Amino acid sequence: LVKRLYNLNSEWILEPLCFPEQPATDIGTNSSSHHDMEVVTCVLCSHSAPLSEKDRLLKHLVLVHKLVIADVKLIADFPKYMEYWKNRISEQPITDFCSVIKTNSQGPVEKQEHYFLLCDVLPEDRVLREHLQQKRLEEILEQQQRERDDDSFQRICMFCNDEFNGNRSSLLNHMAREHSFNVGLPDNIVYCVEFLDHLQSKLDNLQCLYCEKTFRDKTTLKDHMRKKQHRRINGNNSEYDCFYIINYLELGKTWEEVQSEDDREMEDEDDDWSDWQAHPVCAVCLFCEQQSESMEKIYTHMEETHGFDLHKLKTELNLRFYQQVKLVNYIRREIHQCRCYGCQEKFGSKPEVIRHVMEAGHVMQLPETSTWDQPQYYFPTYENDALLCALSDSDSESEHTGPWRDVPVIAEDISNLKVLKQTSVLSHLLKNTDSSS
């Protein structure tokens, strides 16, 4: 493939208002009917088709225009992608953007055909795809945050007649605890209502949620799911991918691919852990090199030494979790670039900007929210920034009274098996059985 480089204006491409995105249809849509009916127009003519008939439009591109778009399933917003390239191809010849592939090159000239391949080998196409992916991730995280904050959730358990009001976690926790139906932690799920509707529809159609076989009545279905331990969803069924955050994190990677990468890394590691030593993770001050293993100490240091109170800002500005992440990354990046995060004045060194922030009283002075509440600040300025791990939606004194009090915490490592056996519910059941006999 022939590569051509272009002087792209990255700010124009990444401008949020240029490409307002709808959730993608392959992965990451709440399956709304109006989105499926969105009309997509061919990049080379006036032919159009509903988004739900995307394959028909792709077939038109190949048969009529001999244009092939690579890795269509990895395009986060196909309508915006087509709209962008329709505008660009109207400005320049298609050969400026596509690789030309000659078929039957050894045969007669009259039987030779030229096809055009549009793919992310072209830097402009790669930037566009990454931008659409970033916009989709931003929308998904905002949707997840809305669901986390939503206290108007109301639904009846699909396995019993219990009704749940308030936060979605109460129902998901109930199904895991009482019915052994665990779909994962609430914070890993997005479009929860649509997810539950989808599962309920399968049960209404007398279909097993795991093996997806259909049964003659509800009693037979319930017995099957209980005996076969099928009270779970099939992880290989891609129709569930759009309901899990992990499928939106990396361009073109599903949860299986991310998990397999982690497994391969673990297989490559040496199994001998005898000389392994744990190193404490230290949080670093936003303004100086002070470090501490205690988050409370680092918060106290920033407040007493620099006059910066992150808890106060969170309360006054009603910052959600992801906004706190963006704010910390924004401040770190501005200070690293020797620029005051309050007034945007540039300095020659980091000590100079810190001195200015203190003397000018800009420590607690933040710019407009739109300045720092941007998707690029989802990503840490520094690797392993322990300060980000200490952020939370609620203060420590209200953690046990908030909507997450019912969420079970499952340890990854249980070292004291003796205590586990003594406290296990199975022990109580065995005692009751012995006493009754």
C-alpha cells in the first residue's frame, strides 16, 4: 500500500463540535430504533440507506464504485465517518486518499479492474477513527456516570417478585446474592436498563440465558437453568458487548482480546515469586515533590503547605468522579508545562509557576469548567498516579450510607482458609442438617 502524509490540522479534526457522535451500532449502542433508521449517504454518489442496512450500502460501494472500506466494524460512528469522507472526496480525487489495487494484473487489459482501498494506513483516516472512538468513549463514560447517579431506578427482579427502587446496584446485588445470577459489578455495566430488558425478553421467550435453548414452559426453563448452572450469560455472545465498559476502552478490542493479552503476559512471567517484595505506592503532591503512602497525609500537606483543598473543590463544584480525574490530570499537565492553571500565564520553570500560583492566590482559582473538563484529561499525565486512585464519588464519612452500601466486596486472595471454613454458610447448613437428622 502506498502511504501519503498530509499536513492535517489536528485541532480542527479533534474539535468536539465538528463531529457530534451517536453511539456506534456494532459495539456501543442502546439499540434505539431511531438511530438504526439514520440515513447514511454514499461518499461518491447520492445513493443512501438506513444505518440498519449498512451492509447493503457497503455492497453498493464495492459493486458500483469499486471502493472498499477496511475494518468497518472498528469504526465507532459509521454515519459521521461517511459524512467526513464524502466532504473530503468532493474536494480532492479519491486516489489522493485510497490505495489502488489492480486485479487480474497478469491477464488481458480488458479484464483488469482497479479497486480503491480506504483504510487507517492513511494518517488522516487513522486520526478520524481515533477521534470517533474517543468521542464514543466520552459519551459512554458520561452515560455510565448518569446511571451511577440515578436514584429513580425501579424494576422487579426477573427471577422473583421483589421490587427494587433507587439505584441499579440494589437489584444487581440482589440477583447475585439471592439467585446466583451475577452479571458483574454495577460499575462495569452501561445501558443497564436496556441490558435488563434484553435479558427479560429472552426469559419471556422461554430461552435459556446461557445456552440459549428454547423450552416449552417456564417451569422447565427454570429447572434447566438451575440444574445446568446456566444462571449466567454467555460471554461468547457478542450481543452483550455493548453493555460492558471494557469493550469501549481500546480501539478495535473486545473484552476477550484484552483479557487474552493479560493472560499471555502472565504466562510469559516467571512463576518463581520467592524474591518478590511489595513496594508501597506513594501519592505525590500536585505542587512539589512531597510523597506519602497515606492519602490523608498528602491531602493535609497540600492544604497546609499550599492552601489547596481538593475535598472543598469537589463539594463546592459538585464534581463527579470523572471530573475529579480530569481536574487532577489538568493541574498536573499545566504545572508540568510551567503554566498557571488559573490564569494561563506561562513561566520559564516549574518553581516560578508554583511561586506565582502561591503569591497570586491562584491555588484555589480554577478556569472555566470547559477548559479542563475535556476528554484528553481522562488520561493520566504521569504513570501510576496514586492520587487518582484515592478519588471517590462520596466522602469517607458517607461511604457507608450511600447507594453503594449493598455492593458486595469479593476478595481476590483469601489467605486464612481456617477462618473461611469456620464462617462459611456451608458449615451452618451442615450443622442444621445434622441437628434435624
